[in-house]
Amino acid sequence: MNCVAIILARGGSKGIKNKNLIEVNKKPLIGWTIESALKCKELSHIFVSSDSQKILECAKSFGVETIKRPSEISSDTSTSEAGWFHALNHIKNKLNILPEIILAPQVTSPIRKKDDFSKAINYFIENNYDSLLSVNVMRDFFIWEKKDNNFIPINYDFKNRPRRQIIKEKYHENGSFYLFKPEILIKDNNRLGGKIGVYIMDNLQHYQIDEPNDIKTCEYILRSYNEFK
């Protein structure tokens, strides 16, 4: 099946200025995601979509194709779906490429194994999914929320605390990447729909770079574990 990667990387960011181009272990943040995609033999094309010329030039230096994204769908309030939809139209109408599966990795999640994308795509095809999200397993997380100036648990009864061994597994959407068929995006204007699957990743892989302190954490993990290099 023809699978293409669409990597969204807009120029503006609030938490960290020029976030997609910051150096993470001497490599631009976007470079980690591009290199993961380049290792995936199941991809026929890799596109980076951005409103920033600096990001597009950086992407070209890694040898991938680029799409200039309009400013009206590149603001803080713009959805990723709008970016993917614009890129999909460009790929189909300007380049005459008709993808059957879209891999949509998030640049802020650099911690990946070299075969994560390949394994996920093959798993997607084997199970005939329409969409898929990357997750990590949550086994014993007890979650509270604030309500009317009081704190209350929302997923367990603290008066009858369950033993860890009997807690059902839950899955945290870690945001590393998504897979979906183009028709799901077109029909539902959503990355998820139809028959949905999950690809389970290690818990260390849920770390993202959204704030300055996240950089050192991700750098340490990428530097310390050979499977993420």
C-alpha cells in the first residue's frame, strides 16, 4: 500500500521560540522525526509542511520534500487536521500522488525506536485499521481533579483502594504519531475514525518537548538509551 509521511512543523510556538529548529543533542528537533521517517522503508514519500521558510530549508537539507503551508492555517488556533488536509490536496492535485495511508508524526516527540514507524504501518495493514494512534500503557495511575474547591478521584474509590495487580490496563495517547486512511480525514475531518487501533510504545517514549525544561529530559533519554539513537 502506498504510504506517505506528512510532518507538520509550523514556525510559531509559544512555549519555546522556534521550537521545531532548536538543537536537541546537536540536531534540530525536526531532524529527529525526519530521520525516523527516512529509516522507514514502507514510506514512498516524506513531506514536511510548514509556513516557515527556515523550517522548509532545514527539511530540504535532510533530503525530504516540502510543502509551503498558508499562514491562515498556521496559527496557534489552527488544527493539525487543516494542515494534513492542505498537504493531502497538494500531494494529490499538484504531484498526482494518491496515498492509501498517511503517517502523521509529531515533531515534539523525538524519542522513537528506529523501527517504530515500520512496525506500526505493518500492524495497521495486517489488522485492516482505518486509523491508529501511538500510546503507552498506564497500569496504576490514580487521577484526581479539582471540583468546587475540593479534590476528588475520578478513576478509583480511595476508600476501597484496588491492588495494583487487579487494575486494568489503560492507554495514554502519547502524541508521537498517528496513521490514518485519507478517506477518514476527508469524511470526518479527524485523524481518528472507523476501525481504530493502537501502537504501544515504551513509557519513556511519551516525553515531549513543549517547555524549555523538557529539552534536557529528552536529551538525556536520547543520549542514554541505544534503542532511541
